Amino acid sequence: MQLSDYRYQIQGVDVLDIADEFGLPLYVYDANKIIEKIGSLRSAFQGVNLKIKYAAKALTNLSILKLMKMQGIDIEVVSVNEARLALLAGFEPGQIMYTPSGNAWPEIQEALEMGLQLNADSLPLLEQIGQTYGSRYPVALRINPSIAEGGTFKIQTGHENSKFGIPNQYRDQILALVEQYQIPVVGLHIHTGSDFKDSNTFLKIADVLFDMAGDYPNLRFIDFGSGFKVAYREGDYYTNLNDLGARVSAAFRSFCDRYGREVELCFEPGKLLVSESGHLLVGVNVVKENPTRTFVQVNSGLNHLIRPMMYEAYHHILNVSNPAGAEQLYDVVGYICETDTFALDRQLPEVRPGDVLSLENAGAYGFSMASNYNLRERPAEVLVYDGKPHLVRQRETFEDLVRGQVDIFSDELVAVSDDQVV
Ligand SMILES: *Cc1c(COP(=O)(O)O)cnc(C)c1O
């Protein structure tokens, strides 16, 4: 195939046609990619009772949640509002795991009354549950294993200086509270952040939980959270699911033998399931030559995709409308009044005003972290499902942006003097 014949397609649908139909900037998700990721995670684990819970915060769109539900997986939420959306999507309360991090007590009570599976993240919370409900609500315990691995400082959550979870050094205190109030402990959980280097880390974490499981004879599940690394560019390291699955499954089977019965082995992937499925399509406003750099200025920015500025994340960029152009070096930047760089010194086929670029791996923590900074609308979202693009969220409008604002001066203005009012 000639490069000039190249068409960037999702499920056979031309990406440029999607851009034409729905406008730019636009988030586009490929349902098949999500389904494929769930399948590869499932097939990597053998001989264990595997349960996958989608970490909803990665991409919180109702249709995405329904797609997850249709694949037979459960869901993990971090706020009661995420739980409400999960209920709207058709999940049963018992399929929803709620993992607070220092959330207010009234919200925790609401979660319990909704019937969610609570994952307690602190000793004070455990004590409050014991005092208020005694043995009435079964809980899981989020343990911090004091293992610093996985990604950069901003995304590590399992080290001893992290706010997350109950430190494993408090094993005795946890057990004392559980016994004092007869709290039913049905699950043990660890989530140590993203981007593990290898499966050894998972095995180390697993050992912490297998060890602690001895304190709790009525466990229904052990949850290893997430931490799967996805590749952002050619040659990038990513979690080898088959290697991980084989090693963790073996360790888990022998744990179940020692424990005396089968328990569920859970994971809570967010990024792994949705990152690759998502593309942020943007239009090129201006190509600006400065003495030292050439800037590609697009009609989006850190308001729509904050990962490059927040985590120094790399997002691969394609020039969808001019794939055969001569390669040049560009800085791809947003339109926000703030340093707002998507990519530095990026080699791209010649970029012209009006071109359509695709920022890849934009499904996870893209739209869900988007804001209205600079009073910009958030983009529309499209899900390509069954070979057709479907609008799954409308583009915001100016009316959406001012909704909820209260103008305390409008009456006063009228009162000053009738003939001064414009
Ligand atoms: C964010 C989060 C996840 C998902 O992490 P990914 O890196 O997106 O896979 C899983 N579990 C909990 C408790 C989380 O907070």
C-alpha cells in the first residue's frame, strides 16, 4: 500500500469521516479494543476464579460502563457519584466495589446504604464502621504494602509515605479493631499505582496479602488492584499479561490450597482496558514558525488532556489528514493560556492549518480529567461500536458553562436607575 492511500480507520470507519460528522475536538473510543483487552486479561489467568472490576475513574461514560457490564465484568468506584452512574448502567450494588480515600463519613454511610462493597482505607474509618454498625456490614481492607514500585512518584500509591490504604505494619491494630467490633472482613485489597516493571512486583504484593489472609478466615476475595503498564509508543515496556497471569495464577492456586478453600482473585484495571481504545482528535489552528521552534497550535489543550503536563506522559500523535507529508520536527501545543505542551520535538508528517491530528492512548484519564479551564467546552465523545460511530456525549455549550452561576448584581443594576440599565 502506498502511504498516500493510507486511511486511518476504526472498525473500518474512516477517522476523518468521524471528525467531519461530529466536529473537533473529539474523543473517539473503539469498543472492540476494550473487548479485546478484557479477553486477553481473562485468558492470561488459568485455574483461578478471576474477577475483573473496571476502575470507572479512568473513563466515566455511561455507554462505556454499559459496554463493560455487557462483557460480564464488575466495577470499582471511588466516589458515590461514580456508584450512581454504575447503578444507572445496570450494575447491581453488590457488583460495585467502593474504595474511598479519606472520603467523608456521610458519603461512606450512603455507600453502605446503597449496598456497595466497601473497601476501608484507614483505621479511623474501620473504627467508625465498627462503632456504628458492629457486625452488620462486611468490608474489605485496603492495605498499603509499603512497596514503592510502579511508575513515577505521582502515580505510586503503595509506598510507606503514600496516603493510600492501611499500612501493613498495623496488622495487629487492624485485627484488634475487627475482633473488638466483630466486623466481617470479606476481602483484602492492594492497589499500588500504575506502571509495574514486571510480574515480580505483583508476586511481592501478593505475598503481603497471602500472609495477612491468615488473620481472616471468611475471605471471599483478594484484590490486587491494578498497575498494568500499557505501551505508549513502539518499543515501550508494557505488562506481559501471559507471564503475569501464569505466575500469579500459580501462586494464587497454592495460596487457596493453604487457605483451605477457593477465593476470588480480583483485578481492577482502568488504563489497561480503555487507554488504547481512545483517540483525541484535534484540529490544527495555526502553524507558527519561531526562530528556534515550529509550533503546531491545536484546538484543544490541557483542559481536554492533562496527562502530558501533569505526568509528563507521552502520547503518540498521528497526522491523520496528511500521513504522507514530509517529516519535520514540531512542538505540538494547546490553545490554553498556560504552558500547554502535548509534545516537544515531535517528528510528524508536514502539518498544515486545518489538518486533523490524533493523540493516541487517550481513553484513560483523558475526558475523565478534563476541565472547563479558559471557559472552554469539553469535547463530544463518540463510541465506535458494531462498525458504527455513536455519539455518547454531546459537546458542551456556552449555556452549560454558565449554568449554576449566580449573578448577585443583576437586581442591583436594575435598581440604580431605570434609564441607566442597558
Ligand atoms: C485508579 C485505580 C485503579 C485503576 O488504575 P489503572 O492504573 O488505571 O489501571 C484501580 N484501583 C483503584 C483503587 C484505583 O484508585
